[in-house]
Amino acid sequence: MIELDKEIAAVWEVIINGDANWLATTILEFDLTIENANSVLSKKNKSIKEQAFSTILKNRIYHGGIITKGSGLIKNGENGKGIKSRWYAKTLHDRISAINFVKNKIDFRTGDAFDFLEKNISEKEKYFFIDPPYIKAGRRLYTYFDIDHERLFKITSRLSGKYLLTYDDTDEIRSLADKYNLVYKTIPMKTTHHIQKNEIIISDNFDWWV
Ligand SMILES: C[S@@+](CC[C@H](N)C(=O)[O-])C[C@H]1O[C@@H](n2cnc3c(N)ncnc32)[C@H](O)[C@@H]1O
């Protein structure tokens, strides 16, 4: 797994390469009030552990889980529970603990996925799952939304290994896939607002497709 955004990467660094138990326990024991949350979020020069906790907290108490600049705290939330609406501490604790059990099977790096793909372009035995920020929705969701999509299509088309690349179904993505001779299928999916949309799956192999 590779992630460029330091706020997000800190979560994986702590779970996979650091002290997952600390993060799970800190979440479970946190007394969620506006004052306590602000004190975590506003702390300067956070350690990587503090950054990991701060990112999880932000994701759970900000509107739509969006942690980018310009986002803000949930006001009313589910059943008027405000910032507590989506703070499922026990669930988060249990998920992190579950990942902790299998973390020796996961290799996480903070970095640029383009570099990794380019370095591994001739690796026949590798399977790449590429989940980039989508063209439309990515802008709202991620700090690093503005990636060079054409460059990603170009690199993908040159991979010797296997790959699965997911995208939102837009004219731009379809024409990039056509331009680089990449084969794709569309699949229906539901957004968090239960709106039916199509996504595009690009792969070197659709033998499994039914
Ligand atoms: C659709 S999300 C992927 C989420 C991930 N699959 C997960 O489930 O946690 C796209 C992610 O790509 C990251 N990103 C953007 N540019 C990147 C780059 N050059 N290298 C690595 N990650 C990047 C964004 O920060 C964002 O977290």
C-alpha cells in the first residue's frame, strides 16, 4: 500500500509499521467533547502517533468524513448527536485490532505511487490494484486530488504485470482508456447518499467477469 498524503499515511504507518494497539486503545478511551477534539486537532508538531489519532478523529467528526482544508465539524449529525454521530470507538478499535493480526502480510509505504509503478513497470509477477482519486469526486475528498490522470493511464498501459484500476465513469476516463488501448467494464455502485452511479474497472484480464 502506498499513500502520499501525510495525514492519511500516518494512520497506516502506525497500524502497519508502528503501534496499532496504542491507536486502538487511544480511540477507545478518548472522551469525545468539542474541547478535547479541538485540543487534539490544533496541536502543533504532532508525533506520528498523534497525527494518526488526529486523522481518525477528524475523519469521524468532520462532515462526510472529509479531512481536507475547508471541511468542518458535523453540526447536527445523526439524531442530533453532533460530533458523536459517527464516533464508533469500539468498531474502530476492533477493526484496527483485526488489521493488527494480519499486518505482517501488508507492506505500507508513505510515498508517491507513480514512482513505485515506474520502478516496477517490468515486473511480470506483480499485481497492481490502483485506486486513484476520481476526477470529479476526488476534488472534494482529498488534499492530493490533482493527479496527472493521463500519466497514470500511460504507465498502466506499459505495465508488464497484472493490474486493476478503478475510476468514475466519465467521458474523459473512457477516452483516456481508448487512447491507451486499455480494456474496461462498467459496474453499478451506490454513493454514501445512495445515489446509483457507474464506476469503471480497467484491467489486463476480465476472464473472471461474469
Ligand atoms: C480513492 S483514495 C484511495 C483510498 C484507499 N484505497 C483506501 O481504501 O484507503 C485515493 C488516494 O490516493 C492518494 N494519492 C493521491 N496522489 C497519490 C500519489 N501520487 N501516490 C500515492 N497516493 C496518492 C490520495 O491521498 C487518496 O488517499
